[in-house]
Amino acid sequence: MRKHKFRPIILLLLPAIILTACTAQTQPDNNLPAEQTKLSSTNTYPKEKENSLEKKKGSPEPDTETFSRPFTGERPLLIKNMAAAQELDFVPSAESYTLEPDLSNIDNLWQFHMQEELTAKLAKNGFVVYDNGYGSAGSEFYEIYEQNRYQNIPSFITVDSMMHTYHLYFSYLLKNVEKNYLSDRILLLSRQMLQNSMEQYQQLKGSEWETAAKRNVAFFTIGATLAGDTIETGNDAENIVLYELDCIHRADGIHTSEITGKDEDYTQYIPRGYYTDDEKLEQYFQAMMWYGRIHFSQDEPDLVRSSLLISQILSENPESYGLWESIYAVTSFFAGASDDIGICEYIPVIRDIYGGHIDIGSLTDNEEAFERFYTATASLSAPQINSMPLEDTEKMPVPGFRFMGQRFTIDAAIMQQLVYSNVQENKNGQKRMLPDVLDVPAALGSDAALQILEENGATAYTGYSENMNRLRALLSEENSTLWSASLYANWLYTLRPLLTPKGEGYPTFMQNEEWTKKNLECFAGSFTELKHDTVLYSKQVMAEMGGDYYEETDDRGYVEPEPLIYERFSSLAQLTAQGLKEYNLLSSADEENLSRLIHIAEQLRVISSKELQNEILTDEEYEFIKTYGGNIEHFWYEAIQEADSTEGVSAKEYPAAIITDIATDPGGEVLEAATGNPLIIYVAVKVDDTLKLTRGSVYSFYQFTWPIEDRLTDSKWRQMMGLQPDESGNYNFETQMPSPSWTGSYRYTYNE
């Protein structure tokens, strides 16, 4: 057997580490104090000349200074390193307690109807998650907290509910930026690139460069068409264009691309996530997917010629480069830098070999210069995440050029090292063709996740344990550059404290293996929402809070004591606001909402720190816990109001359940990760020396394989789970997916 070599992991992290290395943008100050929840800027921006969309009232005009900017040799960047990671500056000292087997020492047990099995798990672990199969906490996370307030039931504020709220607003902001700004830019850029490519083609006809130039005409005709343009295809590239568009629209599997001559997975062009809700977003999704996936590989000189011609256009046209840069910088801020070779790597080589200006007509007379270019680009760093469908991954992916490459993500780097052929067969000759979501928390240090993976057979694959150990060692090192490279990376960083088991000094309900596993489901649920929101880029009115109250009772609640997470959440929300403000893409309303989110996180940090130090909360802090549901309901309504501003719209119409595919097996399957509607968690806590039963909402997580040609959308998933009706108005209650087996030990599942 071939000796397996572990690719040096530092290369996987390099794209994030050298992100500053195609212009260095003015950076926001990320060291603002947490209390500074209003952001200001002295920058002024000229209005954009060309924008056909009606902007949301109060929305800013985007910065257009970058839309006519020459290439200067560095990748665009909107985010600086964050401050160094903080640790708790106190020793947790929450009082321990013991629960009676029948829960008779819980003061407010009379408020609940408890089944025997539920009571037993609650008494044993100090908490239990209640699963009725359809979302026991309702369709959205805020609903159970509002019920608690009306019924005077003490609330348990969860990390899950806060991370879900960030997902709602992150996806809302990204969707708004894509629809109102980026979609226009990708269309305009496509038109400009097509026009310049056609001019190149006319100049290079009859030469050795003709095929490369024609390829680019086809490439940008397809991109412009996908972006919503109507292009007459009556040119020399018509057959290529029609073939590729047919493959994209059929999206039925892997076929050979006429552009590259390589296999391409056309199922990736199925719009998913929130992109299915709007024609303009569908067009943007497919155009960006095209520009992100099509790979001009280094092993064929004619494909390298195409790459050189594309790079030459952007090198010689500041307006086109400015458009490219603005798209790349903003999308990188959200999702991360590309790990593919692109114009930022090619243009310096072009200028070094050909000089400051290339006369297209002279290319045919300087074959020696092209040979030097070909040799020089062959030594550029190879892609670190393999998203290409290789029949036999004994072959490492060939480096090459992408116009707008998909993005480096830490989780994809982890997963790539833990599937075939970076790990080999098990003793039964089986190949690990798809990862497990738990690979990510395991690599980030979770022993509980690693144990579950071992029980499920992951460590039986040759090389899995060795690669996992190397990943764990590297990722245990402090690396603020890596974790601050994008909102995507910082989201994962925010979740990371969930993976640390809680010991002495933490509340009793947290000091057991089941709570550690419950935290894994929180990590997996929020990770799924992150992948859902960035599926395109990853390589791969205040609501009414009134109502009648039940009779007065002590309904003082509790916050899940994870102060580090709330501190990092506050920083994440600040980074979100600062980066969008940098390109003048943040409306005053959105700035105010992000400030509000920062304030909520700060309150939760203060309260949870007090809980861990056994300090008494103020009446105002208990009132904050009580009204928490109305606060997060506000963000749900903000996120859905553009889609449906109907008065009285319900969460059932826009539920929390989502799905996304995160990995592909070329054999014909994808790995789907999903969340269902939220579940109720019951937690026994000590409030002012009294044991109380509290109630909150948590994620329900799923992962399963599915046919590649049927990558699931949110609507299909919700119909499968019986959460929404199908096209005929019928509900399906027959084919619900089971939860992962490792979640069963802390769940009570009720089956009617």
C-alpha cells in the first residue's frame, strides 16, 4: 500500500493567515470596548452611478471609490485581527445541589406535567430535552420564552437561542447585501469581462491563443446569462454555451465540462438556502457558483492561456478590477478568503514577465514569455480544499486558476483531512467518502465528539487517528489571525467554549457527560446554520410583547452560564457592523439592531458571570430574563419582514428548520446537515437558595446522506418533516428523519 503522507496542515491554514497579502483596505478598529454599542464613521461616500434597484428606505449608498481602482498586488481585506482571546477572570463557584429522584425538592414542580421517563432523566442529569418529533418548543426559538412569560414559568436562556438569533440576522444582512448590491455588480462585471474577452478573441483569431480566447467568451457569456443578462449566443462559442447552460439547468449529476474538459458537479448549481425565495438571488447564486467552481487547471497550457487573458483584462481595466475587488472583499468578510489561485497571484507574475502592459496582439510573437509564465504559475500554492469530483482521490487536485474562487473555511480544511484519500480504507475495504459534522468539534478539542466518532467506526480508517491528532495539536494553538479572518471563522470561534467540559464550580446540571453531549448538539446546530447561510461561498416594527398573565408566582429565571461565549458573541456582532460600515453597506436601522444585539449579549455575559460567582441578580436582570423572548422575536420579525410584512404572520410560516449539504461523494451522495424546529429543554437550577425548574429552547440536529441529484432545499426538508404542507396542501407525517443516536441519552422522546 502506498505510504500515506499527511499534507502539512499549515498549508491548510495559510490562506487565512496571509489574508492581508488585491488592495489593503482601511481597517475597522476591532478593539472597541464591549459597551460601545453604537458605531460611528467620518467617511463619506459618493453615490453609485449605476444601480437599477430601489434601495430599502434609509439604506446607504455603497462605496464606489473601489469600483475604479488599479490592481496593487494584495488581496482585499475588510477585517483586522481581533483582540487576543480572553479567559474567565474569576474562579466559578456556583453552589451545588442534589435533586430528589421524584423531584420533590423542586419548588415549582406543580407548574409542569412530567412523564416518568422525563422525570428520571431530569433527576439523573439535572436537565432533559423534550422531543415530540415536530418541535416541542414551537416553530421558532422565541415562542417558548413568550409562553413562559405569559404563564409565569421561569425561563432558561440558552446559547442555542442566541446563536440562532445571530444566524437570523447574519443571513438577513448577507441576503440584503447580495440582492441590493452584489447582484448588480456581478452582472456588470460579467458584461465588462465578456466585452473585453470578445475583443481579445477577435485579435487572437487564427493564432495559438484562439481557443483560449474563445473559451473565455463562452465562460463569461455563461456567467452573464446566469446573472440575468439576455445574451445572443450566435457566436463561435455558441455550442459550448448551450451545452453548459443545459447541464446547469438540468443539474442531474457530474458531467464533463466543455469549458475545462474536466468533470464538473452540476448539482452544485441547484439554488439552496434562502436563494430559492427570489429570482434575482437565484441568478446571483448560479453566477457566483459558476465563477467560484470552474477551474482552469495548471496541467493544460491552453487553460493557463485563458487564465492569463482573464487576468490581463483585470490588470488593464481599473473599473473592472474595482468591481471584482468589491465583490471579493465583501463576500470574504462574510465567508472567508478564497483558497484558490486567482488574479491576485497571476497578475504579479504577468507584470514580472511581460512588464507593466501586455499588448494582446504581441502575445502570439512571444512564446518564450508564455513558457516562463507557465513555469512560474506552476509553482504557485495548490488549492487546499478539494471540491472537485475526483473518481480516484489517489490523485491530488491539480493547482489552477479560478475567477472568484470559493472560500477557505476551517471546517472544510478539517474534514478534507479526514476523508478518503487523506485517510485510507478500514479493514473491510471501505472508504470514508463523507465526513461527519462531529469531525469539526473533535478536531477543535472535544473528547466527547471523538469518542462518539470512535464508537461509530471513524477511527477504524487507516490514518484517521493520526490526522485527527495532528489537527487537534495545531488547532489547540492560539491563532487570532485564523479566527478573525472572516465572520464565518469568528462564528466558529464564538462556539468553541461549548466544547470544554464543565467541572467544579459550575452549576450541577453542567457537570456531567450528558450536558457535554448536549453542547455538542448546540455546536452542530449552529454550525449547520452557518453552513446554510454561506452555502454559496463555502467550499461547498417591534413585535407585540403584551398579553394576559397567569396568577403571580416566582418566575425568576436563569441564563446558561457561558460568559466567554456571550463575550465573543458581542465581538462578533461588533465585527459584523464595523465591516459592513466600511463599505457603507449598513443602514441606520441595521446598525441600531446590531447595537441592540450587542447589548443583549453584554447583559447575558454579566448575568452569567454573576451566576458562576454565586452573586444575587438585580430585579432588572431578572426582568431582562423574563422579557428575553420578546427581544429575540424582534430579530426574527426583522429577518422575515421583507419576505412577508403581513400583520400577524406566524412562526409556522417561517420556521427555524433549515438544511444544507456540506460534502459530496462523487459516487452519488451528499451529506446533508439540518436543524428541525427547536426543542424544549428543562433545567433544574438554584435561584436564591431555591431549586426551580426552568424551561428554554435548544437546537434539534440531523445529518444523513441523500442522493446527489436531489440536494435538499429548506422547503423540501420542512415538508419531509411535516412542518409545512406540500404543494397540494397536505402534511407528511411518515418519513421523518431520526436524530443522531448520540443525542438520545439526554432526550425524552414522546411518540403519540
